[in-house]
Amino acid sequence: MQKFLGIILFLFCFSCKNVPKNALKIGAWRAELQVSEHEILPFNFEVTSPNSLKIFNASEVIFVDDILYSNDSVRINMPAFEGYISAKMSKNTLQGDFIKESLDRVVPFSATFGVTERFDVTNKATTNASGRWEMVFSKDVEGDEYIALGLFEQKGSKVTGTIRTTTGDYRYLDGVMDGNTMKLSAFDGAHAFLFTAKVSDSSLTGTFYSGNHFNEPFEAIRNENFELPDANDLTFLKEGYDVIAFSFPNTSEDLISLTDERFKDKVVIVQVMGSWCPNCLDESKFYSEFYNNNKDKDIEFIALAFEYAKTKEKAFKSIERLKDEIGITYPIVLAQYGTSDKAKAQEKLPMLNHILSYPTTIYVDKKGKARKIHTGFNGPATGDKYIEFKKEFEAFVHQLLNE
């Protein structure tokens, strides 16, 4: 009996050490990131225990369970990504920064307990943004202009949706229509996005903020028939090439190449990605599940990571964190560190016309020839487009396996 009581006492004391005296207050919070002098990016989270919380973006829920305390300070580490929130705690508020060390980026952060609204709404919605929008970002700015497809759904003053580009999507956007002003935001631990726009029945004009380091104008018109270019036509092999060749190290410093025995006579999916990239995270979840369910077939996956971490050691640490977070069992090799610059990345794969997007997927057949290259990724936030991609992926892989 004394031994049993001793074990109970030990477990009680151990649990006490892991529940700090000063901890985050359980319940709903509203956070704000100061992305410009006059604009704040709000998002919602719920503290479910002293060591866990949930971040909300429309239908997306991000679970966070890496929370560290030191006296009156807290550090909230984002899952999969290197970004973290460091803040001073008081009874009902937090004050600090959202930090990404590898990029030397610091965004002022604050949060208030008990506030459930994401955006403040002062005026009844006077227009409805539901539908498809043909968008142009940085119009007439040479080298910076690009097109996009806005997909929004509005119910009363509540607006949700996403924006698709040729390189991927802006994931789960959550916001409001305040009078004729649309405000949408998303925070996932890697990206902090804010969109503000004036909306009429047939057009909208606004500004896109990415953290406090970048902003650009955009405009759009309603167009229910608008579609982006085919993602399978944007990236291709240069004339004279029909294979993908590389040799990069894995986290054990072993060089991995497509000529290795494990890839011989197999269909190989080559994923060009980065551990810092939310669209790559979405894609990796799908690929990891598909791989685990099809290991008995003649198929292999390999991911080429282009990391902006400043050192090789930090880059490998980020890769391992991503693998552990998702449960990735296929190899991820380090193709580049110190920058995620796409022009530099293309130098590592000179047979490609360019690397337009993280992620990019290269389909290699059993004879080692590149059969298709898919630029970008339409994630779960795109709804039907995500379902369409999965069906297309599975059908083409099935075709290659049967050849």
C-alpha cells in the first residue's frame, strides 16, 4: 500500500511540475498581428489546457501542443513550422511577437481573452461577394503581376473562401463584409495573410498583406467561367531532356539519387517542396497517406526540400520535425538551404524550364522518364478542386503502374 501511495504521490508531483502556476487562461482568445501602421490581422484561438490550444481559420483547426512557460512569459511553438509566438502574460491579455528566426521577421502580436469575434463589424453588409472572381495582383508591375481565382461564400456579414493562384492556394480565409468592405485573414504558423477590399456587385479593389514585410494591390471582376491555366502545362523539361537527375543528402548525410536500387523499375513521385510551406504541408499529408496505403505496389516517393534555414543543421531539424508531425516514411533530401529562391532552386534541377512553385510534383515512370509535371497544389481549402486533384493523381499513378 505504501508503495502504491508513493507512486500516486510521484505522479501527482510530476503533473504539477508540468502545469505552471502562471498559465494561459482556458477559453476563447482573439489575437492580433500588426501588419502595417493602420492594419491588424486578427485570428481566433482557444486554450484547451495549459499545454494545448486550437487555432481557427474558417473550417480549419490547427492543434498546438508545444507551449513553454517561464515566469510571466509564454512561448507558443507552431506545429510543423519554425514560427513561434513569444509573449508576456497578464490575467486577460498577451503582448509580444510572432517570430520567424531564419527570415529575421518579427510581427507585433497581442491577444485578449474572452473575445470571440474575428473582425469587428460596425455596418450591415451592403453587398455580397459569393461566387468566382477573376483576380489580378500587382497589375502592370513588371515581373510582379500574376492572376488568381477568388472563391468566396458569404452568409450575412460572414465571408469565407480561398484564393487560388497558379502556384497554389491561400488556404482557409475567414472574415466579414463590413458595409462594402471585405476583410479576410488566415494564420497558420507559417503565413499571416490579410486581405482588405472595397466590393461592388461586379468588382473589387484591395490590398493583400503578408505579415508586416510585404503588401501588394489586387483587383477583380466577377467571372463565373474564369479558370486558371492548366497546372500540368506550366513547368516542363527543356528540349533534349527526358529524365530528372539529382543527388542530395538525407538527414543521415547519405546521398540519394533516382538511380538507387529502391527506385529501380518503379513509378516515382518526386516532390519539390519546403518544410516551411503550408501548401507543401497539405500536399505532404495527402502523399504520405497515399504512400502508406500503397507500399505493396511498385511506387516510391521522394521529396526534395529547398529550405531557407540558415544552416544545414537547422534545415535538417525542420525536415525531421515535418516528418514526425505528419508521419512521413518516404525519404526527404536536402536540395538547398539558406534560401528558398526559385531561381537558385532551378540551378539544382537545370533540366526544368523553371521552378515556378513550391510544391511541384514530377511523375517518373518505371523506365525513369518524366511523364508529367504538376505545378502547385490545390489543398483542402479549395473544396471540389482538391477532390478533383486527388482523383486525377490516383488515375495517372494507376496508369503508370499498369504500363
